[in-house]
Amino acid sequence: MNIDAIDKRILRALQKDGRLQNVELAKKVGLSPSPCLRRVRLMEEAGVIEKYVALLNPAKVNAALTVFVRVWLTGQDEETVSRFTDVIRDVPEVLECHLMAGDCDFLLRVVSTDLQDYRKFQTKHLTRAEGVQSFKTEIPMQKIKLTSELPV
């Protein structure tokens, strides 16, 4: 799909407020409602817009602690990687899991209530996961920037 300047304005507006009604959205991007809705639907069908979500305040839902975990596996063969990713996909505390090039095999972003809760997560999931050789937890001291908006 070819994304033009109007589509980009639509995407920027929806990234700021996914609950915008079509009439409001059309006004913001300088279109009438019908063509605006048609463009949004085309971008949804093309997979440019994957889904709409509510962003929650972690502290208000008992998930105030975010940690990053670097994971090293015993090998990077397909079976070992698949076993690990199959386990991690089902763990709700893991918000992100990236297969890495470089020093570690995986980088995880994990949320929990506090350090004690994270320790339980670590014991239950990371120390028991077959193929995990080691892991290192990084605790951020201050959140400088966190956004879900892509630069379009």
C-alpha cells in the first residue's frame, strides 16, 4: 500500500488518540468523513493499522516495575530457540521478547509488581526454562521516554 501525506496525518492522529470518532478524525486531517473512513478501512485491511488498544498506567494495575532481561541459551539451534520462545509467548509478564544478534540471545521486557514479584517470575520461568544457560537482569533507574507512536 502506498501511504501518502493524508494517510500519514490519519496515522499520526490515531496514534495519539485511537478513540477518535471518524467525524473528528476527518476534521483533524482535512477530509470529509466518507473519504477519511475509506482510507482508514483500507489501511486496516492492508495491515498498516494492526489493532486498537488501551494503554494502561502500569502503577495503577499493579505492574509498576519494568526490568530488561538478557538471556543466553545453551545453543541457537532451531529446537532450543523454539522451546524458549514457546514458553515465553505464554508468559503475560513478558511484554516484549526479541531474538538478538550480538552478546545475548534474547532481550526481554518484563513487568511485575516489585522486585520480590520479579524474583518469583525469575524462579518460575527463567530458571526452569529448558535451554537457558544464563540471564542477566537490568533494572532501569528512570524512564526517559516511552512511546508507542511510530514516526510517520
